[in-house]
Amino acid sequence: MNITYESVAVSSRIRLARNFNDYPFPGMLIRSPHAKEQASEMVRTVHEELNALEEFDFYDVGTLTEARAAYLVERNLISRDLVRHSAISAALIAPDESISVMINEEDHIREQYFMRGYDLKKAYERITGIDDVIAESIPFAFDKEFGYLTACPTNLGTGLRASVMMFLPAVSRRGLMRRLASELNRLGLTVRGASGEGSGAEGDLFQVSNEVTLGFTETEILAAVEEALRIVVQFELRERERMKKEGGISLRDKVTRSYGILTNCCVLGMGEFMELVADVKLGIALGLLDCGRGLSALDDHIIAMRPANIDRLNGRTLTESERDAFRASETVAFLRKKGIFV
Amino acid sequence: MNITYESVAVSSRIRLARNFNDYPFPGMLIRSPHAKEQASEMVRTVHEELNALEEFDFYDVGTLTEARAAYLVERNLISRDLVRHSAISAALIAPDESISVMINEEDHIREQYFMRGYDLKKAYERITGIDDVIAESIPFAFDKEFGYLTACPTNLGTGLRASVMMFLPAVSRRGLMRRLASELNRLGLTVRGASGEGSGAEGDLFQVSNEVTLGFTETEILAAVEEALRIVVQFELRERERMKKEGGISLRDKVTRSYGILTNCCVLGMGEFMELVADVKLGIALGLLDCGRGLSALDDHIIAMRPANIDRLNGRTLTESERDAFRASETVAFLRKKGIFV
């Protein structure tokens, strides 16, 4: 992992989908008269086993405030589907937010490992450790032919989804996303906007992940994803070079103006913030802006500036305009302090 | 003159229009077979008389390069009409650019005194000194009933035009220019865009000047202009207060963003430059931006950033994009150095 790679592959996420043999799948369970008892049995067992391994923060989704749930969703630690299942669902989250185990989302168990940058092998080893512990507590639903059984057939087999958040300003601004997407599809991968299925691209961020979970081993899937990502990174880097060569002073102007607005504004909506930050990140990537402590601090800041994250930082629910003002002043301070400058 | 006044009344200009008895008016002269001889006789006489008083830079318009002429026009030291009369015209300009005497523009003599801020009495005294010297050299065309005779009847009588360049962001942005204009018309004054007759307003700058030159003494005209200007200044200041009160954070946001772009851009066209600078000046006027050495340095910078001025600073004719790049880098440096900041 080097800075060039990191400037494209922002963060990685590996998740495993698992279900238990002895319980109805969540979609069924929630309609069962024994939902509460069965769910708390599962939750208690998983909680105990995992806490024996290491310390996790425990969240009973049914008692979560709306604000706290939104905060966790924005940080990708829980999903909206988990919140919808609040009658039966829970989450265990590592204090450093690298691991999240969701109970009774679409499947009984969704184990997720998150990291900055991109090291799928390390991510997979880490999540396997968690998976083994849970597997010992309650037997998983596993079929010799189909592998792990899941609620949705797209997760059948390994239940493994590796997704990498990619910053692709050059490919997307040069109108090449469609070409990239079809190339990735050929390799068994999909590209989506940053916020997941159906979402538009925000700030030139795209999620690349494997489509196929069945018929290959975990190692084969990860190797295929790594290979595809290498192609994406090279494609993006080549287009950045072209962009830099062809963009000249008007590209630099765009980048430095966005920086100028971000370091001087008083009001900043989320959408504009994402666009301007994408310009600044592009500028850093192209060497047009100096970047002290780097991209990953900026990526953390982006997450911290989401609405529910802002509310949590303030300890109360803000109005939209209060958030825009807070986002502006925090961003001005952040960029000036972090030593990112023209 | 205080800073508040100066933040509205940017600069003042007094000019006198005069013609000589013994020569055909310029519009006739230029078509005469003796144009050259008669013109050089006039020019020589005026030049000698004025140089005896103090030192002036002398410009024979016929031998001026196009670039130099454009430069002087941009600095309001000569007019486009003078350039059109290049076969017979000349100009004498004080090294500090406070005084310019144009020979054979629309009238034989146009004497102009220019100053930052607004002190019409001082301006008039200064230009009268020049006028007296010229009057001694060649007798002026003067009629007992009509006063000084001029090519255009609108200048008849005193030949005096007092114009004040006014920065009216609040009045104009709040849609009150029409109301102000009709009030001024009632008082015998006109309002025009910054670049003179027929020009649109640039950067919220407007020229206010007396319409009537006949039937009043010079002192009466100047007193009427001063009185009208007091009204304009008060009107603008009142509207600024309202703007500040009502504008809140979105007004501050507009001002600080414009500042952010001006201090970070790489390309800056003249039109956008004027708009952004107007925001910054408004911000200074409203106390939203700190301003070290103040507005008048900024006003000098605005003039220096006009196309022909940029060419002269570079010692050659630049392309439009070269100028935009130069304007950007000079403005970034100027604002950072001058201690104008958020």
C-alpha cells in the first residue's frame, strides 16, 4: 500500500453473510410469535462468544434513538435494513470501528471488517477470526453443494462480499465510468455510487465489489477482486495523468478555487461539500495542492461532516442551516489546521 | 473625508471644457486643410504655458501606440474621442496622474482633475489654477449670455462637470438604483455605469455627475453636487445597514467565498474579477472582512488589472488567457500582502 494506491483505493470492507441452522431466517423470524425470545437467544449467545474474544460495544437496535441509529448508518457500522428489523436486531461494534457484527439484518449474521486503504488479505484474516468464534457457538446453515445459505441467492456460497471504496475523479469526469463498469462486469465485479445500491456517485466516490459469491473459494474471489482493482487503479492513474496534462491552468484553477471556497465559506451543504472536497482530493492526488497529514484524515473528516455525525458532535439535533454553518466552520478549521494548502 | 464616506465615494473628477476664439472647433478643424498647422500651434502654446507652471508628461496622440493609448484610456487620463482625433490631438498629464489636459478632443481643451475620495472644492481650486494659465495664453470662446462656448450644448455655460465614482452595492443589489436615479435627476444629477455613458454597472460602481452646466455659477453647481452626494452616501449607508441586518450568514458566506476565490484562483476574467472584488469591498464596508491598508489600495489595484494596464506591466501585448492568469496571480498576491483577510 503506497500513497498513490491510497489516493484511489480509499477504504476496504469485507463482509460475510451467515445464518444459523436452528432459527428461521430473519425475514421469517420477525413475523413469528417467538421472534423476541429466539432473537434474544441468538443475540445473547453471539454477544457472549464475541466478548470472550475481545471487547465490543453492544447496541440493541430496538432501544437505539433515531439520532444514534442514523449516526451509525452514516458511519457504515450498521445498515438501514438492520434498523428496519429493530424488533429483533442488534449490533456489536469494535471500539475502533474496524469490526461490526450485525445480528438479524437480512441474514442472521453480517460480519464486516473495515479499513482505510486496501489490504483484502489482512481484512479477510481478521474477519475469519470473528467468523470462527461465532461458528463455534451456533451451527451455521451450510449446504455441501451450495455452501453457506443466505436469505438472498446473490450471497449464496461464500457469503463473501469484498468492496473497495474508490476515488475515481479522472475516470468519472472524463466520462469513462460506463466503459469501466462494463469491463468490471466482465470480470465479475460491480460498480455503484458511494452510498450503495442505487445511489448516485458522491464526490467521485464509487464502490467496487464482487458480484459472484458462489462457485469459487474465498481466496479465488479475493484474488479476482485484487486483480480487478489493480486494473481500476491503473486506469484511474493513467486518466489522472492525461487530465493533468490536458487540464493545464483551468484544472488548477478549479482545484484551487474549490480549496478557496472550502477554506473561507460560512455555509456549506453536504452535496456541495462533497463536490468541493473531491476537487481538493483530486488536486492533492495530482500534486497541485500540498497535503500535510494526508488523504485519510480528510476522508475521516468527510464522514464526520454527515448530518447525523454533526448532530452527535453537537450533542443535539441541529436544523439543516445550523448543520451547514457547522460544516463550513469545521471544514475551514480542519483544512487550515491540517496543512493542506495551495 | 472619513473612511465611511470613502467607502461610498471612491473618487472624484472635475473637468472643464474650453474652446479658443481664434480656431475652428475640433470637429471642424479636423476637416480643415490647415488642421495640422493650427493644431500644432495650439498644442505648442498650451504645452509651453503649462510646463512653465509645472512639469507635465506630453503625449502627441498621433504618435501614441495603440497599446499606450488603451492604457491611458483605461486610467481615464485620455478619452476614446481624443484617440479618434489623433490627427490633431494631444494630452498633458501630471506625473501623479491627478491632472490631465486633453487638447482637441470634442472641445479644444478638456482639463480634468482626479482624486481618490471626494473633495470637490479642493478639486475645483486645483483645476482653476490650470484653467487660468491656459486662459492667459489664448483667449477662450466666451459669450456674455451663454458663458463658455462648447461643441455640445450640454456643456455650455460653465463647461464644468463634477463626477464622483460611487460604490453602491447595497442600493444596487437591493434593486433601488432606479429610485435613486430618479431622485438624482430631480436634483439635476445623472447616474451612469462606471465606464461612462451607456455602460453597464461594473462591480457596483456608478458615476454620479451634474447634468446642468448653464444658468448657475461653478460654486452653485458644486454645492448642488455635494448636497446630492450627501444624500446618496446616506442612502447607501442606510441600505448597507439593512443588508447587514437582513443578510445574516448567507451575506457573510457570499463575501467570504468571493474572498476565498480571489485569494486562490489561477484564472480570473475582468468581469468576474469586478464582481468578486465588489463583494470583498462590500465585506470590508460592512465590517465582515478586515482591511489593512484599505480600500483605496484596492481601487488602485482594480485599475491596474484592466487589460491594457496588464499589458503595460508586462511590457508586451498578452493574450486574453495570459491576462486572466496574470490578473489571478497578481490579485492573490495583492490581497494576501495587503492584509485584507477574513
